[in-house]
Amino acid sequence: MIKEILQASKNIAILGLSNDINKPSYMVGEYLLNNGYNIIPIHPKYDEILGIKTYKSLQEIDVRIDILNVFRKSEAIFGIAQEVLALKNKPKCMWVQLGIESKESKELLENSDIFYVENLCIKLEHKRLFR
């Protein structure tokens, strides 16, 4: 299912994308951009990351999100999952990075027909599946 989601997706919002080139979120964003995805940076402190307009919050985004890729701590994930369900245009998938897990978020989103991936790096999975 992961391969299918990555193949069918074009717009990937990255919550917690950093403008620090040494941070994993930046490296993932740059990789996704270089592999044909439209990235939608979400970070309250920056106006632009990787040359792209940055949204301050998930609610501000006015384009369709296929995958919401999350770089936040485990304790923040359930609140983000609840935010996702409140969105008018819900993403097809919420992807939570390596080392992050939330059983409650998984149940909540999957019960709402949103594919949930946790504890995997989207960049590493893309490389594994498509290279």
C-alpha cells in the first residue's frame, strides 16, 4: 500500500519542515522536491523554505494534500490527527517519521479512511521502492 500511496501522490505537506540544511526534515523535503513531488512546507517561524512559500499552520493550506508528512514528537501526533479530521480537504495519508508512534492516532485516522504510516522515513521508503 505504501508504494501505491507514493505513486498516486503529488502534493506532500511537511509539518515541521526546518530551513536548517542539516536537519532530517530539510533533507527529506529536498529529496521529495527533487523526485517530482510538490512540497508544502508548514512551519510557524518561516516565510519560505527550499524556495517555497511556507504555511504557518495546517489549516492555512488551500491546496489538496495527498500526504501529510509529520516531523513532530510522539506526544503531538494525536492532536495533529484530530486537526486532520477537522480539515475540509483531508489528506489521503498521514505519514509520521522514524521513531514516532501513536496507537491512538492510527486508530482514529484509519477509522476515518485515512492511511496512516508511522515509524518510517518517507525518503528511505521512496528510495527502497523506486530506486
